[in-house]
Amino acid sequence: MIIIKIGGGNSLNIPGIIAGLAELKEQAIIVHGANAIRDKLLADLGIEKKVITSVSGYSSVYTDQQALDVLIMAYAGLRNKRIVELCQQHGINAIGLSGLDGKVIQGRRNAGIKTYEGGKLKIIRDFSGKPQVINKSLLQLLLDNGYTPVLSVPLIDENNFAINSENDDIVNLLQETFQAEKIIQFIEAPGFLDNEQDPASLIKSISPAELKKREEQVSGRMKRKMLALTKLFESGAHQVIISDGRRERPLQDALNGEGTVIQ
Amino acid sequence: MIIIKIGGGNSLNIPGIIAGLAELKEQAIIVHGANAIRDKLLADLGIEKKVITSVSGYSSVYTDQQALDVLIMAYAGLRNKRIVELCQQHGINAIGLSGLDGKVIQGRRNAGIKTYEGGKLKIIRDFSGKPQVINKSLLQLLLDNGYTPVLSVPLIDENNFAINSENDDIVNLLQETFQAEKIIQFIEAPGFLDNEQDPASLIKSISPAELKKREEQVSGRMKRKMLALTKLFESGAHQVIISDGRRERPLQDALNGEGTVIQ
């Protein structure tokens, strides 16, 4: 099995990724984002994207019911169904599911974020959390019957409410559950860059051990990314390929080692 | 089995319908609309709802790719996932599917609508059509494993493109395929009214034969509605209940014969 993570950017060649998957004829689970669609929808609807900063300086999107409505429309709605449509056009019998559907991705809602509001310490709770359990029997049932799952947020929390979550955490839980041979992550860059500003600084290959060492040297978004990758190997990953999703044949190029190969 | 059709209006008590279904503990397939959400989304996005009138005077929504995007967000996205969430909160393990997912509802795209444009006769083709085949094995697989399907447009056409369709036609095809004992349709009225302007003119019960006779006497939206109901009986329906979805316990009331019982 192969797990394919498709980023939420606008310039990814999703038709190319899906065409590549059709050639591959291997069992796959797709997890996708929809950042760009969500942000455009928020802007078009005149809804401000709320970001909350914790006392420890960590920023995250604040997901209230309105933000969740927009998230559902963008992720589980437009992006998910258009990917399923593309799959069908390439002979892949895909089924798009949010974590709510058949409780396929169950999570735990975050306890709250400590933040300062008007000088006072407050705990603010939104509808976000972390995935805890995959409904493996449902995904296995679909896979065994020739269907390809296409997964997106929201998840379902411990009280059966929709919550937002990080795709990195979902992919990690899928890896724990299915022990895929390969995980391919499509992003809008040539791969993992030593210097984010310089596309020529591509790291062609790196070991999980090296990755962990580097993780201690960086901060912010990069640290989170490295932490997520390190976790994947703790969850039994054999090979992770981070590759450019904007190319003509993104999947074949990724499988040929274009991008960053971590193993 | 019971087929439940939930209209697309804003004032339906969907939590009440779902709570009722949880008490019932009978196999069910839900088909829902999302008219009101779609229309609000179009308005909020400043997109004009295009309506096309055929030479025979029949008006219908014109579905281009942009309208389809909005339809997907409203129907397969927001309304579908929020109904699935409600189901989960009531212990019903629902799975929301559009017709694209696992090709669960395959249709045929309309050939085009004859219309006058600037005095000239033109054939205009949009992304709409009619359902032809249900992927029964997929729905049966889900039902057999304890999942409740929650279905919505778009469908998938003969070239694997997303198309819009009428829910009445979907319900009819489901009835042909599954031969449900009951079909319940929740609307924003007390039931089938003799005079649409007068809620007191509720028709409490009517036979399929009478319905067919009436169909010949009316026109427009009402004729279409009656034609759809007549078709249901041609597809083997035993009992159709059209009931008020705005009540406190819509499903129990419907099963107790509140509304219009057709049999």
C-alpha cells in the first residue's frame, strides 16, 4: 500500500497525480488538503480567518462553527468531490470520506489554548483536535472491494462533533494503522529545502536519524514539519518521499526519487 | 427498509428527523436536498443563479462548472456532513456519499435544452442529467456492515463527470433497486395540499390511481410532483408518506400517518 498526501495549494497538478496513480495500480489511500480553496472561500464570503496565538507563541487557526462550515465546504465538499471525480475519470473507483463518515477518523478535541485576552490569561476552546483511531475495518472493507479512499477533515471527536485537525497527524495515524510501504507527500516546492528561500538547496536524501538531529536545530513551521516526519518513522514508515506536486508527472517522478527521499 | 427524503428547506427539523430514525432502529437510506444553503451561498458569493427556459416553457436551473462547485459545497459538503454528524450524535453510523463516490449513483447527462436566444433556436447543454443505475452492491455492503448511507447530488455521468439531478428521480431509482417498504418525504408543509395556498386543504390519504387522475388536471410544479409520486408506485412503492419536516417529532408523526399517506 501507498499513502498519498496531497497539499492544499492551488498550483498542484492533481490531474497529473491521479493519472499517475491510475498507471500504478497499487492500493492507495489519499489524504488531501484544501487550504487555498478554504482561504479563497473565506475571503469571498467576507469572513475573517481567525488565528489564535498561545502564551507559548504558537499560532493556529481558530475553528468556530462558522469556520467549520467553510472548512467542510472546501475540504469535504469541493476539493474532495473534485478529486473523486478525477479518480473516476482515470478508472480509479474512489470514495471520498471525511472523518465523520463511518467515524473513519476519530479524534480527541483539544482541551483549549492558553492565551492572553486584554491582559488576562484565558483558555479558549475551538473545534480542533488530534486524530486517535482509524476505523480500519471500514477502510479495509472498501479497499478489499476495490475502492480507493480519499480522506479529508473534519474528524469526529469523542462527543461526535466535527473537529478540524492537521493532515500530518492523520497521515501518521494511517501509517500506524496500515504500515504502508511508501508515503508520498506532494507539496509546492522541489522537496525538502535546506534553505526555504532557495529551491537549489534541495536535500535529495536524508535518514530519519539525521532528520531528528536537524529538528533540534530549527524552529517554527519547519520544526513542526520535521517533527511530523520523525513521528512517521516512529510509526513504522520505511520510506517517505516529499516531492513537487506541480510537475507534469508528479507521482512517477516521486517514485523515481525526484524530491527528498527519507529512509 | 425505509427511504427518507429530506427537502432542502431551511425550516426542516433535521435533528428531530435523525433522533426519530435512531429510535426506529430500521435500515434506512437518506437522500437530502440543500436548496436553501445553495441559494444563500450563491447570494453570499454574488453569483447569479442561472435559470433556463426551454421552448416548451419548462424552467430549470442551469448548471455550469461554477454552479456545480457551489452545489458540491452546499449539498455534498455542508448539508451532507452536518447530517452525518447529527446521525453520529444519535448513534447512527452514517456515511455520506455523493453519486460520484464509488459511482454510487450513475446517471446520463441531458442532451441539451432547446431554448431561444436572441430570437434564434439554440441547444444549450449544462451539467445536469438523470440517474440510471444505483451501485447496489456498494450500498448493500455498507448496510450489511451497519452503516447508514446519506446520499446527495452530484451524480456521475456516462463520461465520469459530475452532474446535477432531481432528488425525486434518485428516490425513484432507489425504490426500484431496493423495494423499500416505506418512503417518507419531509417537506415544509403539512403534506400534500389540495390548494397550495391553504394548509387546511391537506389530503390525508390518496390512492396511486387517484393521484394519476389528479396529475392530468394540474400543471407546473404540482404536475411534476405528482408525476414523480406516480412513478414511485410504478417502481413498486407500497406506501409513500409526505409529511411536515418542521414538527417536533417529524419521523414518528409521519409513521403515525400525519401528513399525506399514499397507498
